[in-house]
Amino acid sequence: MNIVTLKPSKEKSLLRRHPWVYANAIERVEGKPAPGATVIVRAHDGRFLARAAYSPHSQIRARVWSFDENEPIDHAFFKRRVQRAVAHRQAMVNGTGAVRLIFGEADGLPGVIVDYYKEDVAGENARGQLVCQFMAAGVEAWKEAIVAALTAATGCPNVYERSDVSIREKEGLEQITGLLAGDEPPETIVANENGVRYHVDVRNGHKTGFYVDQRDNRALVQTFAQDREVLNCFCYTGGFSLAAMKGGAKRVVSIDSSGDALATAQKNVQANGFDADRATWLDADAFKTLRRLHEEGERFDLVVLDPPKFAASREHVDRAARAYKDINLTGFKLLRPGGLLFTYSCSGAIDAELFQKIVAGAAADAKVDARILKRLGAGVDHPLLAAFPEGEYLKGLLLQVL
């Protein structure tokens, strides 16, 4: 039996049901657990705490599967966890062909992300596509069981892996992509979200091909877009841009540094039958372009700032804070009085309190008064464990300039 015994007092986080055990909390390891092997985690006095997946190369040395001493970690365990996750989405998420089915720790499956896309075509033959990211040693070891549980719970036979993420290196794993089950995915899948059709490239696109986590926020932009002039920065394949056009925006300017992403965005305009003359696509650096637009006297009624992750870890927080401050400062300056700013951070190391302070500082430097209308985040298919604040990576604010 593989047993991990903690140092004195290091059991407190597990007693609060936090699912991670750090290397510096461990006093000794009995047995020779392989990467991904199930271990028993015990307090210093021998009390049972959890069953967890062992990762000898990571600072997160063990990720908890279960706090129940009598629950074995076997194929049936993963079948139950996957079925529970899928049932939650079926009950809570409607009106979309793109949904997160499994969200790691929040679904009791730490280290795995699964998104589901459904082709927007009539009839029963619409293709379904599951896309997975396995980011920890435990889920890597149980990959076959998880894939089998997914296909059984969803009835979708097509599973593609996008484990091309740098975090795997910290787990001692190589980055990998490829087919896990079913047929190879097409070049793109056209999924319908809130009445808008999007081309999703599951093989080469960002993350699993699309930013599923912004669904509710795209819907909110859609409701505010009528007759407004909109600026969307870091637009990728035009998620917020298309939502604004669907909502009746009279002009949408979108910026991204990827020509391929912008080409897909323009395909999305055509797929929805929107007037292409309402959309301007700029293949450019967003930081420089924001400043140029301000210098040229451009003004907008609604600005979206959805940049990539600026802080990969806590060591990068100061640099990331400066970058967030920079884009929000110019974003405020580009807004007309009464204009709306949708601003986001997907950096886990930047918490909601710090992000609000950064945005408030940007408003002050822009010499504008801005009120927060709504705090924003991911949808109900990205649930958060009360004991695991690290799961709240996406933070956002909707502000209005007075």
C-alpha cells in the first residue's frame, strides 16, 4: 500500500476539503508509488484524510480523488464521476452547441478538462465532438477509463485530445495531441451558441478550439450592443464581435495578432449572414493599436478587453498588473460618456480583488468616474468548489463611464 504521511498540522487544508497536497507538506512516503498511482494520505497521527493521485515530479504532489475512506478508485469510480458531471450540464445548460462537461477539481476529477461541441445542422446526424485536456499524472494514468466513461455518458463516440499545455511538463509529462476514440475531427465544427454560429477548430485552435467559458458574457454583450459602436480587443475568432453584431451593433472593430484567427472570424460573419461592412478586422498588436485609436480620436460605446493570460504564476503578477493597467487605461479613454467596458482577466494568479484594484487605478489615471454594474465570470458549466478558490481563474467586470 502506498501511503503519504503529512507533517504535523499540514492536514488542515484537507480537513477543509481542499483537493491539493503540496510537496513541502509531506513528511514521508511509504511504498514506491508510480506517477498517477493512488495513494492514501494520512495526517501525522495516522488519521485517514483522502485517497489521491500521486505526482512525484510536481510541487502539487498529490491531487485528491476522494475524502471517503471506503470509496475505491477504480473504473466504476470514474464512471460515476463522469456521469455526475454530464448530468449537471444536461440539467443546467441550454441553448448552446458548446459546453464544458468536466471542469477538473470542481467535478472531482482534478487535472482534466472536457468540452463538447455539436455541429449546427438539422437532423439526427449532427456530429458531436468531445475534446479533452489531461493535465496531471493521475488523470493521465486513468485516461482510458475516463474516455470510456465519457463516450458511455454522452453517447458521443468522437474524442480528441488537446493535451498540448505547458503544465504537463511540471507533471513530468510530454505535450500530446491526437485521436482517442471515434473519427478524426473535421477541419472545423460549426457550433451554435445563443443563436450565433461559430467555426471551432478543435485540432489547432486555442484551448480546445473555443473559449467556452465566455458564453454567458458573450450573451450579455449581445443584449447591450444595439446601435452601439463596439471595440473588441484580443478578439481571436470573433466571439464577442459576432455576439455584438447579433445584438445589433452598428459598427464593430476587432483586433487580434493572429491572421488565421481573423480569417476564421470573417468566415463566422458569413456563416451568420451578417453584413460584412459592419465589421472591421485589424491584424495588429492590441496594445499599440489601442493607443493609436485614441490618438486618432476614435471613440466607442462599448469596449471588450479579453486578453490572454498575462500571469502564468505568482512570479509574474507585477508584470501582469502593469499590462492589465495599460489596456484598461486606454480602454477607458476610448469610451464615450455612458459607454460600457467589459474587461477580463484569465490569470489565476490575479485574484478578483487585485483585478478590481488594477481597473480602478486605470480609471483614476484616465480621469474618469466608472461604476461597476456587474461582476463577471464563467458559466454554470464551470462550477467552483467552495474549498477551492484556485478554480476561479476567469474574472471580469462590466463598468460604465459616467
